[in-house]
Amino acid sequence: MSSWLGAHTSEADLLAVRTGLAEPLAQLRADTGRECPGRTATIIEARMAQMIAGEGGLEPFGELDPGEQVVVALAEQFMLDAHGVDGAQMARLGEHFSPAEQIAIMFQLAFTDGFTKLRRVMGLPVATTTTTTVVAPSPPSSSQPSSSRSSSSQPSSKGDL
Amino acid sequence: MSTVPHLPSAIEGQPAHFGTILAHHPGLATSFGSTYATFWSQGVLDHPTKETTRIRNARITDCGY
């Protein structure tokens, strides 16, 4: 991920060049601090810092296709505040994924969200190797709706989910 | 949060709800149903405690269940 300056930078460096960003950033911080419940404001602040510094990006995955972009946006909103996922966002998901795939995506989000919280609360370290074997469910039945995405964009090794 | 389902029911003649929407993905529905049943019907934790956490989670997350 490149920063808003196209390279790794600091907020001070950014604002020195893009002075017009100072007021919107301050306003965003004020709004989130005043209106966002729980840790949301802190998370948004952390995400802003990542964007400014050019960190936390998705470069290892290459250029995202439109469907993947929808999923990333949905994942971020789901994690930040699921109440903010609206009908338009779900409709965009439906433009790229079949109903079965949408179900799988939402389960994936729910599990990762829930189990990340579980790991955090229980103080568990991030495992670098898998010590248990997870058996993937059976392949989809032939009666399942076909994907609306091209086969080349489908993951091949993630099982049914 | 919207309470209007974003997917139609996968079971003809039945309204869209968690179970009928999940039916779009039969394999996942079966696996999840089995796991969910195990969570609720077995284990070392008493049922009132499970139910207390379920209700508290539902209230906080605005879940209708």
C-alpha cells in the first residue's frame, strides 16, 4: 500500500505537502471521537495512521479485482461496525458472488471476527504453524447456484468456505 | 441494522431467515448445524450459562435472536 504521497511517510510530511488534508483529518478525528462507540474511533485512527504511513496494505495479493475489492470493503465495515453494512454494499457483493458464496463469505467474516476476539481475550499467541488438521466440507453439490465470478478468480484450496 | 434479508430464501414457500438463507449452501448448513447442535446440547458448560451469554451477546449486537 502506498501512502497518500506514494511512498512511506509521516503525517507531518504528508500535511506539509497536502495542507488541505489537515482540516478534514482533524474533523474526522473529532467526529469519530465524538460519535463512534467502543474501540471504533481507536481503530479508525489506527487505520488512518496506516494509510498515511503506507502500511497495512494488500500488495502481497496483487491488484484486487472488483469482487475482491467489494469483499475487502465489506470486511473492513464488518469488523469496524457491522451495523454500517447496508443494502447497497450487500447488493454489490451479489453482483460478484452467488448466494452460496455470499453465505460462505459472511461465515468467513463471522468466524474470523469471533475467533480473533477469542484469541485476543484468551491471550493466545498467533500460531505460525497449524497443529491441527481441519477437514474441509464436501464440495458443493451440483444443485448449488454457480458462481457469478470467473473460475480463474476462484480460490482452489480453501475448501467450501 | 436492516432487518430486511439481503438474500432470498433458498427453500420455496418459506420466508427468508437464517436457516432458509443458509440453505443456499447445503454443505455449510449441515456442518454448521452439527457443530451448533453440539455446542448447545453437549459440553462441560451448563445450559443457563450458555443461554446467558447468548442473550447478552444478542442484546449488545442488536441480534434478533
